[in-house]
Amino acid sequence: MNILLWHVHGSWTTSFVHGKHRYLVPVTPDRGPYGLGRARTYPWPDSAVEVTPEELRDTDVDLVILQRPEEIDLAAEWLGRRPGRDVPAIYVEHNTPKGDVPNTRHPMADRDDLLLTHVTAFNQLFWDNGGTRTTVVDHGVVPPAVEWTGELDRLAVVINEPVRRWRVTGTDLLARFAALAPLDVYGMKVDGLAAHLGLPEDRLTSHDDVPQHAMHAELAKRRAYLHLCRWTSLGLSLIEAMTMGMPVVALATTEAVEAVPPAAGALSTRVDTLVDAARGLLDDRESARRAGAVARAAARDRYGLERFLADWDRLLEEEVCASR
């Protein structure tokens, strides 16, 4: 099957393109947001191929994966076919709703020409999807090539744009944990974070836009993983950390309550409880190892790549067959 999709979310797309199909990824000369092409910091198989907008007009496409509202018009322009009418379409929603929650209307609400697929049951529940058909395909991750060792008495965090997103990503809570142990923060646009928090650089070290494999190798050395997001969808870096066997200290918000067993470290809406749990993991590496083993088992059971790809294969085949 030839599947057109834009490179929007690196980790999710990395898992998706590991399936059995041929994945057409638009590329433009500027490699901008609508023509990013193949990933450069994630390992993608050869079945993910770059195509220019000009090439798409004469390319067979069996199904379009949409991830942003404007991609509907863009696909129609580049393909000369209307997604959902002339070629089957699935819209993947990666994010929690914004605005007047829980009354936020999804931009694809009340459509009869596509399937709206959420990456978590929480997102499906909280978006107002109207009469549009919806389903959920839980995340799946490519297993990291390293496993947790935890020899460093440091805490790891992965956040993109922590200054701009601030309370959304729980950036304001980091100082509480930096008082316990040095923090290593990975992600995009994390440079200068210590200064924004008023912390000395020896209490918070930023690692900006590190390639995924190198980031995993460093995460695995840290004692525990902090997930302090108040209102984001389920981060794949959290699942990857769990898959490596990292113990997790997480806010019990959004889909984290389904993904993280309390025995995997700590899960609570009380920050004091999480601080105490992090202190315990830092003081007792054996306890951290046991919690990490629980995290690994839970992540591999629920978020394995084979299950993810099997769910998507079933969905893709159903949508293509239904359009014939």
C-alpha cells in the first residue's frame, strides 16, 4: 500500500514507517514544515521515501494520513484528488484539546469523509468530535538499543520548548526536583533553561536536540525519569524510558494514569509525593531497579511496536476496503 503522510512528529512517525507499506513523505527545497522529508535524527527504513509535490500528481496513493487541518487542502492540491472523497483518509490527532476544555470542538468534527484516530483514549474522550467516526490506536515505540543502568545520581527529563510551554510541560516544577539532584533536560529549545528557572547550571544541564540514539544512551545512565507534564498527550519519550527499564516519577495527568503503574516509581498529582519518591529512588538504586523492571514490563506489554503496527494495518485495510 502507498501511504502519503507528512513528517510532523518524529517519534510517532518513526514507529509508523516501520510497517510493511511504502510511505511517501513530502519534501520541499526548504525542508519546511510541509516538506521536511525523511528524518535525520531518527532511524527510518528505506520504505519511507521522499516525494516532491510535483511527483505526487502522478503517484499512486492508496491512503492519506492527515495530521494538521491544512493538510486536507494541501493534499488535494498536490495529488489532484480530494482526501476522504477521491482517496481514503485518516486524520491522526496527537494532542490534547486546547481552549474551552472539555467543550473544545475538534477541527475534524462532524465530517463523514474520514476517520478521526486519536493516539490516546484520553484525547478521544476530551475532544468534542461531533459526529465524526473515531477510534484509538495506542502508541507503539521502536525499542531503544540500550537498557537502564542508573549509575548516575541524576534525574532525566525530556521536554520540547520548555520555556514557551512552561506550565503545560510542568517546567515550573523542575526546581523542586533540582534541589534533590542535578537534572539533565533533553529536547528541542532547552538551551538556557537553568537561567529561566533561576538555577545554577550545575543543578540543571540542558542538552539541546540530541540525536535519539545518543539521548537514549544518556538517559539510561540517569537514576530516574521525570514526567511532569500537566496537559500534554502521552509523550513517547516517557514510553521509551520505561521500555529501557527506567523508573518513572510522573504527574497523574492525562493518559499517564493508564501508561504508568504506580509500582514503576511514583504516580501522583501531589508534587510533594513525587519529590519524596524521587528522593527514595536516588537513595536506593536497588529500589530503582525494581521499579524500572515494572516500568519495562508495562511499556513492552502495552506499547510494543508489533501491536502498534498490527493495529494500524487492520485500520488501514479497513478504510481502503470500505472505499472500494
